[in-house]
Amino acid sequence: MFVRLDITRVRTRHVPIAFTLMARQRLSMRKLPGLTFFKLMGTGSGRTFTVRDADVHHWCVLSVWETSDQRSAFLSSKPAKQWTKIALDQANIELEPLSAKGSWAKQTPFGNPVPQKWDGLTAALTRASIKPRWWREFWRSVPPVSHDLNASAGLITSLGIGEAPIGLQGTFSIWETNESITAFSSKQKPHADVIARTHETGWYSEELFARFKVTKLSGTFAGLELSKFEK
């Protein structure tokens, strides 16, 4: 599995075009050779996972490919060029799955990778469909976790991602090492409490947790020149 996440920042005047691409590219993306899974998503701060988190100036495309060459060729495709045309700046992140548990849209987009040791830059992706009756309780649990995440040692950057403003939400983050993700997920009390509460209540109708090798970084996100973090 060869994965990429492409994030585009747009000017305010181009926000309507971004909304249009979110709808229209669902058809054009399906025509790209070698593409096995994709999601067009909005972004947000991830502080509360409510509508007020939404960042209409950043948009992202997650895609999974059969080969590395097909993944790289995406930047020359029509959908990618449409984003580049309205971009104020962009970030391009190439990934390979280290682990994956759960499903997304009833699929296992990152396969079932055999766990392996990895000491380099690592990305984490979480995604969940939250049952409507648990929205309020879930939202109340998010701020403490978000605070700890952004203060965690080893975190390079993070953002909220979602296919819809509420109910279908997740996070994507890049870390200095795989161990730094493990330290956050296992040692931070708010995060551990949320995991326990999830098992107790069954907040999610579907969930996915995945980690990735970060094999290539380029461009800019949140003021960071991502290539400088490559080892």
C-alpha cells in the first residue's frame, strides 16, 4: 500500500471553488489508474471536533495506490492540478502503513500490515463515525486530549480531518518517532480515559487507527517547511 496526504491552503476568495472540488472530484478521482481508496476532506483544529473548529482555508486529499510510481504521478493528474491552481501553499506527504486496525467506509484501506520496527518519522491517523446520540459526550471529552496532544514531546504537527463537519471525524499527526506516539497514547491520562470510555459506551459505529512510515515530506503546512524534518 502506498499512501499520500495532500493538504492545500487557499485564499478566502477560493473557498467556494474548494467546496466545489470536494463534490466534483469524487467522480474524477475514481478514474485515476492504481487508486484503491481516497477521501476528500475538510480540516480543522481538532480542539473540539465541532463546527467551530472548521478551517475553510485548508483542504486535504487522502489517497491509497497500488504502486509508488502511481502515487507520485498523482501530482500530475487533473484533480491535483485543480488544487494547485488555487493553492496559496501545499503540503505533500508520502506514507507507508506500519499498522492499521478497524475500517473506513466498510473498507480496510491500508490493508493488514505486519508490524515492524521503525525509528524514523511516523504519522498517526485516527478516524471514527460517531453515533449521533453520543455526539455531546464525545465533544466534552475532546479538549483535554487535544491540549495534551499539542503539548506532547515529539509532535511535529497535527490537524483535524473530516468528511463532514460533525459525526465523521479524525486526526492526522506527524511525530519524530514511533515511540513518541506510543508515549502519548499510553501515558497521557485524558487519552487513556477516552479510550476506556469508548469501550464502555460504544461511541463509534466505525473506527480506524493507523500508523505510517513517513517516507517523504515536501511543501508547507501551518507555517512549517516540512522537508526540514526529513531524516
